[in-house]
Amino acid sequence: MKKKKLLKRLIILLIAIYFIFTLINQQKTLNQYSRNSEELNTKIAEAEEEKEELTNQKDNVDSLEFIEQTARDMLDMYYPNERVYINQGM
């Protein structure tokens, strides 16, 4: 009789330990998923900002101001009779 009670208590204790162990592991997994989700949301926000900047740049590519600025910056082109001053102190 005592052996049966002891066996029942041991089985219940083992089940409780298994339940607690499983619960802790699941919580760790959920925490990891939460961190991954936050990182991915941050990356998505950064990608959306970059997409918006590129869209704005694409819209401005055909504008006269963009063409003029690109010619000045990348090709060192200037209007005729335009004086360009270069600051040697930089």
C-alpha cells in the first residue's frame, strides 16, 4: 500500500518536473522569437525609409536641378563664364 502511494507521488513529481522544464524551455523560445521579431521590424522600418528615399530620388532624376547638380558634382561641369572658387583651407 505504501509502495503504491510512493509510486503515485513519484510519478506525479516527475510529471510536474517535466511540465516545469517544458514551460521554461517554451518561455525561452518565445523570448527568442520576440527578440527576432523586434530586430526584423527594425530592419523593415529601415528598408522602408531607404525605399522612400530612393523613390524620391527616382522622381527627381529627370528634374533640371538634379541633372545640374550631378553635372557639377560628378563631372565638374559648370556654366560658361561661371567662376568657381575652391577653398584651399579644407
